[in-house]
Amino acid sequence: MASGWAHEGAVQEQIDATVNSAVERARSRLTVGDSLEFCEECDAEIPEKRRNAIPGVRLCIACQSELESSDKAQSLYNRSGSKDSQLR
């Protein structure tokens, strides 16, 4: 059952696009390679247990937490939605 200008399945397509976007964003943040001994932001020592647990870690816990909290504030709505869905 379509309504307005949206075609059949448009809502599911938007949901899929949102999920795919989140997955791609998460994959882009995965670290690879050797872990740093010191945070690249604040130069604090990164504990050995953290370096072993997360291959390629580049930030200390405090800087990583700050980065993640700022990312959450920026992604409050779906920016990839169609114009039609935003006009309703």
C-alpha cells in the first residue's frame, strides 16, 4: 500500500539505506596494523591490555570516549532520506 509520492517499498529502502550507512561507518572505524603505545591525540600511554585487545588502537580510552560521544551527537537523524520523505 503506497501513499503520497512514495513507491511501494520506499520505507524499507530507507531503513536499509540507514542500516547500510551505519555498517559502513562502523567498518571505516575499524583499526588495523600495530597499536600505538601513546595516544595520537593527547600522548597519554595506552595500556598494554588495551593494545592487545584492540589491534591497531590509536587512542586512549578518554580520547576514544570523547570521539564516540561527539559522533553520537552528529547522527541524530537520517541525512540520506529522500526529499519526499522529509517534506511530509
